[in-house]
Amino acid sequence: MVLRTRTTSSNILGGSAWHPSDPGGTLTNMSYQAFYHQTLDYHKKLKRPDGSLPTSAFDSTVVERRPPTKHRRNSSSFSWQFNAHEFYETYAPGTEDYPARDSFTRITENNLYALQLVANTHPFVPVYSIPVAIKELAEVAGMFKLSAQSFAGFLGGSYLNYRFGWKAFVNDVRTLAGMMKELEHRIRDFNYLLKHGHTRKQLVLDVHSRKFTSVGVTLNSTYNTIIKGDVIHDLYLKTWGSVTWGVMGDELLPLGELERFNLAVRTLFDLEEIDAETLWNLVPFSWLVDYFYSIGDHLASQHMRYQLQPYDLCIMRHYVHKAVTKVTSKPSTVSTLDGYYRREIKSRDAWTVPPTPSLSFDLLTGDRWKVILALAAKFASK
């Protein structure tokens, strides 16, 4: 692939200045660069066997100027006259807080971001963690299957009401529902990966913003006219990453029963009122433990048959620096309008994928297991 640079700009013929002592009344018109855009990228890339193109570096820089203007007419035969005459016209917002390409700061950031990206986007990252100890599932089984075979087993519902509190129980079920819905999304994503062989993931890595003011800046000193003011800066930098994960496997994860459970819970919480018996009869609690047993066995059998590889890792930055001028000191005979400037940088680094440790596919994290076990404990003590 070949590096190329493309540049475009536009100049504007602005306001005018003149001096009454000039016999010809010659006008001096202002000309300034209102827009500048430079792009650096690579072209003539060679396609891979699968038809995809390799990633590459990219930089786009845009500078816009709308300078402040000054105006003075017929105040004195010894003073310069202005008609919407621009000043501070060559200024451009800087790159404060933006790490330059190939700088030590940028390289260090990219290395850390690459680790963060891989750690948080790989398809085997735990949404929840199937068990620290599989024996704990016996308690969950006791919660949903052994403690009560039916709603009547809970003393007509009074057990929930007086022993544990109905509101707390409903809140726990809501939490469980959110976990299961998130799990459904993760398994769908994983099955998509198996079907297509690869998936592209994105992750926001950092967002930074800052405001500051440059005070007492000399904005104009030409034509015997001193104008001073403040320049108000507004900086914004968003950093995100993308990476492609490729995987090889031969069996999809089951989704049917999980979809049924989530549909039941969604239907339940769409109702205006939830009574204890409706909750018990509508939500297939007894299925939950069987599902985790079966999927645990499934994952154990598949563990060595999934091969996962990250590639095409990119770190992107979007930087915007806006600046506004506010005049604070000027001749009384001069009127002014404020100026506005903007620099925008869009940049992409094609980065080396960091060493990836052995990956395992866990569905539950320890903190989420505590939610399920807390529910189990309520029934275990019955």
C-alpha cells in the first residue's frame, strides 16, 4: 500500500481598510484562509484471500476560521477606517491534550488501550461466570425445585410475604431477568461469530474534555489600532478502538429455553400488577438450573474445540478544539464582532495485537452468582 496526502483549502476576500489621507482613497482588502483540510491515508492495498482489506493509519485535519472584525467610519481624518475588516486572521486552535502521532505518549497510550480492547471485547469475556464451584448449583436447584414443587408449597404465598418481603423478592427477580437477557445477547453474538467465522467489535476507551481561557491576548496591533481580548478554548477528545475476532468451532450454543424464560419475564413485568401466584406460575424457575447444568457440560465439551484469534486492531481518536475571541480592550471609536475557530482531527492507528492469554468461555461473574445464590439462600432456610 502507498501513502498519499490530499489537501484542499479556500480563501475569502474579506473586509477593507483605508486611510483618509490617501489621495486616491485606495482600499486595502483583507484576504484570509477560511478553510483547510488535509488527509493522509494509504491506498493501493492488496486484498486478502477472504476479500477483506488490511487496516492502515489515517489522519484528517480540518481548520476553520471565522475571524473577529473591526469597524470604524468617519471618526477622524487622521485615523484608519475599517469596514468589517478581519483581524487575528492567521490564528488556528492548537493541539493541546492531543498526543501527536509517533510520540512517546501516544505509543504508551496505544499499548494500554490495545490491552483494554482485547480484554473487554473478546467473545469469551465473562458476562456472568459459571461457577466458582459447581456444587453451589445444588443450592439453586433447592431454591427452584426442591424447596417447593408448586406455589401452594409456599403456604399459599404467605411465606414470601411474611418471611422475606414481597418487594425484595420482585426486585431480585428483576435483577435475575436483566442477567438472563444480557446472557441471551451474548450467546446470540457468539453464535453469529461461529456462523460467520469473524466479528468486528468496538469499544469506547476514553473521553476527555477541558475548557480554559487565554487572558489579555493582543488580537490586533496593525493600523495603529490595539485590540486585546480573551480567547476561550473548549477541547474534546474521544478515543475508541476496534478489533476483529476470528473463531473456528462446530456447534452453536442452545438458545430456545433461554428465550422462553426471558419472554415470560418480559410479559410478566409488562403487567400493571404482579401478584405472587402469577409470578410463580408464569416464570419457569425450574428450568433455570437445568439450563446452567446443561450449558456447563456443553461448554466443557467444546472448550478445546474453539480457536480464537484477534486481528486488525485499530485505535481511533476524534479531537475537536474550538476557540472564541472576546474583545476586552479597544479604541472607543472601533466596534467589533467576536471570532470563532475550530480544529478537528480524526486519526486511526493500526496497532499490533498484544499477546492474548488462554481464553475460556464463562457465562457468570462471581458478583452475579451472588445474586442467584442470595435467592437460593432464602429458600434453603425454609
